[in-house]
Amino acid sequence: MTSAANQRRGLGRWLPIIAWLPRYDRAFVRGDVAAGIAVTALIVPKNLGYAGIAGVPLQNGLYAAAAGAVLYALFGTSQQISTGPSSSLAAVAGGAVLLTGLAGKQAAELVAAITLVTGALFLLLAVFRLGWISRFLSKPVITGFLAGAAVDVVIGELPKLTGTTADGVNAWRELGSWVGSLGDIHGATLVVGVVSLGVSLALRFGAPAVPGALVLVAGGILAARLFDLGGHGVDLVGHVPRGLPAPQLPSVDLFRERYATIGVAAAALLLIGFSQTAGDARAFATRHRYRIDIDQESVAQGMANVGSGVLQGMPVSTSLSASSLNESAGARTPVASLVTGALVVLTLLVLAPLFSDLPKAVLGAVIIDAVVFGMIDLPEFRRLRRVTPFDFWIAIAALVGVLSVGVLAGVVVGVALSIGWLVYVVTNPPMPLLGREAGTEVFRDLDEHPGDETFPGIVVLRIDSGVFFATAQALDDRIRDLTEPAPDGITGVVLDLEAVPFIDSQGSEQLTQIHQLVQTGGATLRLARVKPAVLGVLRRDGVIDRIGVDHVHGNVHRAVEAQRAGERYGQPAT
């Protein structure tokens, strides 16, 4: 019995449902079932749209929804998370499809391959605990990237609303092509598209509790049959087969021929998907006072994507809108996710052919609503502009980059911007001049407190960073700027190292050169508030011996007073 229990506990580490399902409280059934039904009503019509964004048959979006919901429930540790396709993931997959020019079954196979590789990367992330790689996309870059992808998707959907065509190598040219085609607008299609958008907006702002996508899809199918929209020239989505897919792996030739596209798309999906999963799972766990395992969450997302890929689906991750609805509808355990998966399967078995009569204009409206309100975060843009203008322009650059080079290449642009921003920040740390608050021994940033006391001939400087290969030269340049052009002469430089947590060999060598520079100019270099680890490096490198032990002080006030005393008694500035 003990051995069997231990085995269950060990297996439960990797398959959490084994641990929680035997203890399931039947009092949760009502809330879990209600939440599962509510989420199904939300995601089924939306996933049809996500499939359209990704450029795959509509039923493939439902395959992914079923696989994501069921497999996450088996492997996940969050009680409220709902996993499935999302607009942002679909946009990346669709970017890969557009880049390769594939369509139909080939496009579906490509997306399935990307999904499989994404799942494998999630599993590697968990095994090797590599969650830190998600930091290579900064929040401003993600904000701009998602907004750009949303605009790109909207431009691609506009022809569905007008019954025209458009093409172009990027979003700008595609928009120009669409504008040029407006003379060929199909009247009936335009009416359907405008009415669909109007209903979507009216429900979103007038009755937000009503699932707008469900209303649009149901209304569109009903209208198509009542008014014979297909007979009036309105394009319909076409045959949507009933049934479940057979497990199938993409061909080896596809991986060999498209490995670069698959790899870039999968890496982008991993970065976006992991940041969504980790943040959302932690938020729900904090709100409901339980713990989640981030590594196991990566396993869950990995298995969900592998399962979706094997079933010819598309990439899946945490859906914040579905998870929020899951929570508000009463979900208490992953049983709600199992209910959602079962109902999606039932939809595929029974209702799938109904979607064949859905007008493409209605589908376009569903997609536009999903990406505009799901991917464009205007409040965040306003916050960035108000708080940190530099971050705002980084977001704008990411947005423009996506529109100029496409969604998939836009991911590369986004990573490059993030790394470039990181390099800039690291190599240009803040180095403020300090002054003394009147009547105290406290030294503060002069830019923030310009009225604080300063001392003629004495420069007090703080570096807010480690002193290492990336920052050492910047520190040298800063001190040169302060000492070399001084018309009245500098007698002392006090370097406050309180904010320096570490120093490397290059930084230590640079401090020796700074000491020589200051000494050559007839001034004295003093160090203040040196941390023990930094002091140890400087001692081993002989820097403390060259500067002088008596020139290393416990605080800035003592360093400044020692310098002033030395000047009063005529001691040499060495």
C-alpha cells in the first residue's frame, strides 16, 4: 500500500490530475460544469476566427481547442487556467504561412509542425529550467509587437468585409492594394461585413456579458440560410467536416525544407506563450491562495502543444479572456477544462457542418474584434508614454517593424530591439553627481535636489551599476568629462560605490586607470561605501594599495570631510 501510494505521488509530480482527482469535492461539480459550458460558448466561435488568422481550415482551430483544454487539465497546476488558441499565437503562425506561401493542407501541416516544435521547446524549458529566456522580449516590445500584429491581421481581413482582394509584400502595400480595389466592392458582402462589425461593437460596449463571437457566428449562419447569402454572391467558408482528426505527424520533408521558418515561429511562440502562461498562472494562484509550479506549467503547455500538433491543430497557450470567464463562471478545479474539451469534441462530432454556411465577412468581423480588443493595449501605450517615453518609442518601433517586415520577421525585430535596449541600458548606467542635504550627512542626487550643498573642487559621483566589462569604459568617460575641462581645477574625486554589487577584472583594471587619471590631474581619488565582495577584488588586484587604505571610507560624508581636511592642512593630493 505504501509502495503504491509512493508511486502515485511520484507519478502525480508529472501528472497532477492523479493527485487532485481522487480528492475532488463533489460540491465543485456545479461550478466547474457551468464554467466549462460558458468557456465553450466563448471559444468555439473565436477559435474558428483564430484558425482563419493562422491560415488553416476552421476545424483545425477546434482540434487545437479540444487538445489544449484536455491536456492542460491533465498536466497543469492552475485551477482556473483555460488553454487553447489565441489571437497572438495565431498571428505568428499565420505569419509563417504567409511567408512560405503555402495554403490548404500544406499550410495546416506547416502550422502543425510549428506547434509540435513549440511543444518540444516548452518541454525543454521545463527540463532545463530555462524560463529566463522569456526576458529576451521586453514588455514594451511585446506591447508594440502585438499591436503591430493586430493591425497586420486587420488589414488582411478587410477584403473579406468588402468582397475584394488585396496583396502586398508587407502590411503597408497590402493596405494600398485594398484601397485600390474599393471600386470593385461587392454590395451584399459589404452589408454583411458592416452589420457584423456594428453588432460586434454594440455587444462589446453595450452588453459585454453577451458572448459577441457566438452571437455573430450563430446570426451569420442563420442569415446565410434565411437570405441565401451564398446565392447572392457572399463568400461562405465552405465545407467543415464532422468528426475528429486521426493522429498524424508532419512529413520529414516539410521539416527539412522549412526548418528556418518553423524554428523562428516556434521560438517566437515560446517567448510569447511562456510569458502569458507564467504571468496568468501566478495571478490566479495568488488570487485564490494556492501554489502553482511554473516548471510543471511549462510541461502542461508543452504537452498541450504536442497534442495539438499531432491532431493537426495550431499553437495553444493560456487564454486570459477564457481563463477569466472560467474563473467568474465558478471554476474551482481543472474539471472545468475537461468539460470544455469534451464539449468542443461534441461540437466537432455533431455541429461542425453547420459552420459551412458561415459568411467569410462575419468570420472577418469576429477576427477583427478579437485582435483589436485582444492584442492592442492602448492604455499600456499611454502609460509607457507618460512614464518612460523611451519605452514608448521602443513599442512604436516594434509596431512599425511588424507592419514593415511581417509578423514572423517582426519577432526577430522585437528580439533585436529588446537586446539592443538591454545593451544600451547596461552600458550606460546612471552616474549622478551627489550633493549634501543641508544640516545632515546625507548625500543625494543633485538632479533631484539641485539646492543641496556642494564643495568647490570636489566631485562626488555615484555609479548605479556593477563595474565590469560593459560599464567600465562608461565610468572612465564620465570621470574624464567631469575632471578634464574643469576651469577652476579639481582637487578630489569621491566615488560612491554603494550601488556597485560586483566588479570584474576589467572593472578593477579600469579603476586603476581612473586613479592614475585623477592623480595626473593633481587630484585625489577616494572610494566610499565599498561592498565587501568588491573590496575583496580590489585588494587582490592591488588597487587598494595603489589608492591607499586611508582613501577608502565607510560613507560619502567621511570621504568628503577627509578630502577637505587634507586640503586645509596642505596635504598633497595623492
